[in-house]
Amino acid sequence: MRFIKPVLVLATVLGAIGFASAQLRSDNKPGLECRFLPTIEQGFLTYHVKYSNRDKELENRVIDQYLKRIDPSKIFLTQADAAKVRGIMSGLFDKTKNKDCAFLSETQALLLEKVKTRTEFLKKYLGKDFKFDPKTEFVYDPDHQPFPKTDQEADEFLKKYVNFQISNYLATDLKLDEAKERVLKNYDRIVRRTMETSEDDLYAGYLDTFARALDPHSSFFSRDVLEDFNIQMSLSLEGIGATLSSEDGFTKVEALVPGGAAARSGQIEPQDKIVAVGQEKGPMENVIDMDLKDVVKKIRGTKGTKVRLSILRVEGDKKRRMEVTLVRDKVALEDEAASIIYLDKDIGGKKQKVGVINFPSFYSDTRRGGRSSATDLKKLIKQAREKKVSGLVLDLSNNGGGSLEDAVKIAGLFFKTGNVVKQSSKGERGEQTLADTDNNVDWAGPLVVLTSRISASASEIVAGTLQDYKRAVIVGGDHTFGKGSVQSVLPMPSNLGAIKVTVGMFFVPGGNSTQHRGVDADVILPGPYSTDDIGEKSLDYSLPPKTITQFLSPDASVKEGPEAWTPLKPEWVKTLKDKSLARVEKNDDFKKIQDDLKKAKERGKLIRIAEVMDDSKDKNKKEKKEKTKALRYGKKEDRDKEYLKRADIQEAANVLVDLIQLENGQSTGPQAKN
């Protein structure tokens, strides 16, 4: 949700310090400057729900986060180096206030020195006498290990780390020499990128670190990150219609978007490598070893303009290079849009239809005529009614959130009118209640909401609200992610990016914040994400949970007529739990999930390379990987087929069938076959 007032105030404050005269970057666009940092810091503190002052505690947090940013795996710096960084950054708020940002370049110089040192060590270690050791064991998670005490200890850890990296390449059937070459190229690339880090990047990185020291969800968006964020929220971009990835310095085509320029051309195929990019006129520019975001930036462009791509394609044992010219066009990112699949079920001896709505994100394009997840879902429900479905499953199990405004509208599709969420804010703004005001009940029939531990934010608002009104059965992981905070994205003037800041906490109508606790499932299913590492409470500087007085609306229910819906009864929920548990205990897919979780818990944080390699050769896991790829990149009918094979989707549909029978006053006998 975007707040207009803060955007205007922030723009006024930042504009007052002369953003119009900002230094130009190499692309002749204004860039960040040291003198802007204290004002942007203040922008975060002005609107953050909890923090208002730069104090010693916040300084220490910023330094801790900055160390995580520059050496996330703890493979370059030692404890002495980390202490040196703390010394360089000490008193940093006084430094930024006095427009002294030398601490950033000094820290970067230290990092570069250590990156070069470790890379030179690796080149010697991976020489002709190197022997891969599959028996290597080490703690991979940097949060569960300190920085190495000495350079020697750092080298020993790096040996283990690199053996692990090589094992990943060997698992893809590369030979040892090829794997070594790939690893060394990766480290050379790290050296080069560390050397080429611009002043603009240093300032953006520092501001993002400052934000993340406030809470896990505040951040700084550089102009590139802001562009990606807007694309994600609007589900569209102007480009060639291809999913790209970075592999060993090459930009690789992963998949083609149906109907996009690349697919229509018939000249580009998945696995093609883009080695150079040119505009309609001018020279081709080499993009090998270029950051993926920079390559994407060169390929994107205004609809109707041309882009030239130099493609490297492997055909048998030969490589072919060719040049392709494409006309950029509007690309709809349909994979992220809501969709519905219909299933035929035997319910009470009759063949009936139910709908499963795959709802991966709460997207919203605020431009006139832009696409909205709430509008899309309303259309899908209308279609489902026309097909006379007996019940709906709303799948939020992979939905990490998005537009708060859409979440309020979507919750309201399932009851008449009423409060959905209360948002606490800072200072005079107090609390704001957001309610559904649409008198229509778009779906009054039986409803199951499928969740998991990665269902977050807007997903938790919808699930929590429908649970509090006893409107839906929540099925899935033991609880959702636990993100009970609200962020606002505030663009900065001169196209310098934006700040994303946590401006409030939200509460569902029963009075609980979903912060930390999430939304508990009524019917719990084993899930791959049900581990202690996944959830808001495991994140750095997570805000504490709160409760307020409940604010349920009596106008939400409808007791008579075609829009009447039946509140869930406690005895129904118990019956649904018992019947689901009986099925889950006999389901091989759920047994496999439980076994994997148990093994992961027993293994703890220790990585055993031999086990990893055995896993990579496991036929079942390879097949699962291929299915996952098909689910993501295949044709829609193939994606739908794989999607419906998921154990949690099948069981959510089974729970829905049981619920339909309970609402109809029928006996829920033995579950019919899928």
C-alpha cells in the first residue's frame, strides 16, 4: 500500500538539499552523494513504526549488517578484519552528518585486499596437485559460525567451502578440471566486481544496510531495484519476453514467455547464451561476465523499439553464433497472475465440480487501466459460479504478499461488509482500520484456504481475517510466516530510487497481530517449509508481536438468501482434522516430506559433501527437479498437471469435499478417489 502524504513530504525534504544538482553517473543520470545520506536516513526514521533516533544500538546494528553485506559467507574476512571494519565505521552517524563517507571506501579497500588474497590462495590450492575430498564436513550457515580467527583458519575453511562448490559442479557431470575452472572464474569475477563497485553502489548499499538494521523488511531501492519492484507489482514489462539467468558469466535464456517477441521470432531457444547486446543503431556490446541486472537493463526498452542480440547456441558437439533482431513489445508475466483449475469430485454419490485457485501474489498496477489481483480474482470467482462449482480452494501456499489494498478487497469477496485489518502507525497517525465496503458476497459457498510457512503479509491478512470470521478452513503448514508489519514505498526525487520503510503493524479482526505467530492452520499438513529456520521470528531485528481489542464486524455475515454463508462450527473443524490426519498418515508423499524434515533436523547445520553428492544423484530427486522446472517453465497444461499432483493441493481439495458434505448435512464417509 502506498501513502501519498509521506511521498510528498519526503520529496520536499530531499529536494531541499539540492537533488537536482546531484552528481552524474557514467550514464549521465544523477547519482547518490554522501551529502544525501543523513537526510535519507532521517526519511526512514521519520516514518518507521518503532525507531526515531540514531543511537549507539542502531549504529552497532548497521555495522553488523554491513559486515553481513560485504562478506555474507564469512570466507574473506577474519575476526581481526571484522574488528578493523568496526573501527573504521565507528561513529558513522557523526560521519554521515558531517558528509564524511570515507569509511565506505576504506572498508571497500580492505574487502578488496582480502578478496584478492583469498583468490590467490585458491589458485594455488586448486593447482595440479589438488585432490577433491568428498568426506569434507563443515558448517555452511554463516549465522552459526564466527569469522575465522586467523588467515590460516580462513584458508582452511575456504578449502572446505571450495570442495563443496566443486561438488556442486561435479554433480552436473562436469569433469574435475572443468569444475575447478568454473570455481576459479567465479572468484576472479568477485575480484573484478569488488574492484568495479561504484561510489553510487557503495552509497546505495550503505542505505540498504541502514534500513535493514531497523527491521527485516525496510530497505533502500536503487533505481534498478525500484524498476524491478514496479515490474513485479504490475506483472508487465516492455522487452523480449524471455526469462534470463546468469551462469558462469553468461546470460542464459531459461524460458520464453508465450506470445512474447522472442517466442514469436522463432529464432531464440531456451539454453541460448546472450553474449552481446546492441540497440537498433550502434555497436554491439559484449555482455559476458556482466551483472545480470545490467544485461536485462540493456535488453529492456520501449515498446516498438529494436534490440539486437548476439546468440551462442550449442548444437550437438558444435557451437553456433548468430545475431537476432527483435522488436520489443509488452510482455504479460502471466505465471504470477491468479488462475483457476477445475476438478471433478464424487461428493455424496454425485459428480460435482470444485475450483482450485492458484494465487501466487497480491499484485497491483496503480496506473490507469493497470492490472489488479483483486479484480482478477473477482473474475475467476464469477467464472467459477457460472460453472456451478460446489466449493473453492484458495491457494496462498507460495504467496509472499504484496498490495495491502488488494488484500482487503480479496478478503471482502467472501463476506458482506466489515473490518479486515487494523494498521497501527507512528505518532499522530494512530490506528487506521481498513474495511471491505462492497455489499456483494462474491462467493458464499464452502471455502478452504491453503497456506504454508512461506505464506506472508497480505496472505496472512486474508487467511487470518477469514479464520476470525469463521468463513474458511485454513489448511496447510502449522502456521504462516508471521510477517505482521506494513511497508510503504516512498519514491525519491530525480529518479534516485526509493525507500521502503515499515510504517505500521497490522492486526486481524480477532485482535491478534500476525507478527511472529502467523496464522495457525485448522488442519495441519506436513510441509517442506515447516522448519524453525523459516519464519519472521528467525530474522534479524524482527519487531515484537502485539495484540489489541478485537474489531469484528457484525455486518460481515449473511443469514438468508443466495449470499448467505455458514460460519464454521468447532465440531466441523474437529471432524475435518481427524479425517485429514487419517489420509495424511497413509500418503507416501507426506511421509517423504516428514522423513526429509527429520533428516534435516538430525543433520543440523553440518554439511557433508558426500551426502550432498548422493542426493544429487538420487533418481527421485532428479525427477522432482525436472518436474519443478516443468511446473515453472512448461506449457500451461503441463504446469497445471504437475501443480495438481502436489500432495497439499490434493489434500486441500479432499478437505473441501468433506466441508461441502458437512455444510450440506451429509455424512462424510470414506474419501472418494481423486
